Amino acid sequence: MSQQIDSFCEKLRGKLDEMDDRLPQLKASAKAGSEKARQDLHSQAEKLRANLDADRASIEAAKIRMKDWAAGKKATFDEKVAQWKAQRKQEQLKRRAEAADEYASDAVAVAVAAVDDAYEAAIEAIIARGDADEVSPVKLSA
């Protein structure tokens, strides 16, 4: 595996580990139900949303590049690649490898943004559930 691919994998693994570390804190905040916990949740959600909004243009550009790469991949069927190999056309093979590396980089960027988006959605769901629970009638035990 190339060093660049290792870097992509490490970046995504780091983002997933970070989210895995934050989820227990998120659950604890949800159970705490205190005003401070709610403010912390709102703050986290706002920070994530701001980061996602700031990155939105680059993520959309990455998605477009991914579509372009997929279209280009269709244009270079496996037979063509086999021809390039047989004819030792290193430039074409090198350009193909660079395009695949860029595609992988874009895919990781999109995946990382999706992880952040999912985390922000979980926070928003906890906040919404807290709001609903706050005004629900108190059940008295018999």
C-alpha cells in the first residue's frame, strides 16, 4: 500500500476513533439533563455545523472530482490498462495512478465530513429529545 493510501486510512481511522471517544460523553450529557449539559451540546453542535459549513465548498468540489474520476474510469476500461502495461506506457499508467490517489483523497474527505455530519445529527437528536421530554407530562406512579 502506498504511503498516501496509508495516510488516507490513518486520517479516517483517527476521525472514527475521535467520534468513538466522544460518544460516551455525548450519552452522559444526554442523561445528565442539566442546563449546563444542554448548553455544551448546543455548543458542540454549533461548532460542528460551522466546520461543516466552512468545508462545504471543498466537500462539494471533492464530490464533483469523484464523479469525474468515475466517468474517466469508465473511459479507461481494464483492456486499455492492460494495453498500457503491455506497451509499457508509463505516463498513462502514472496519470491513472495519480487520479486514483486524488479520488481516494477526495473519498476520505467526503467520508470524514459524513462522520462529522452524523455526529452533529446525533447531538441535534439528543437536544430535540431533551426538548420533547422537558415538556412531556410527568407520569405519576400508582
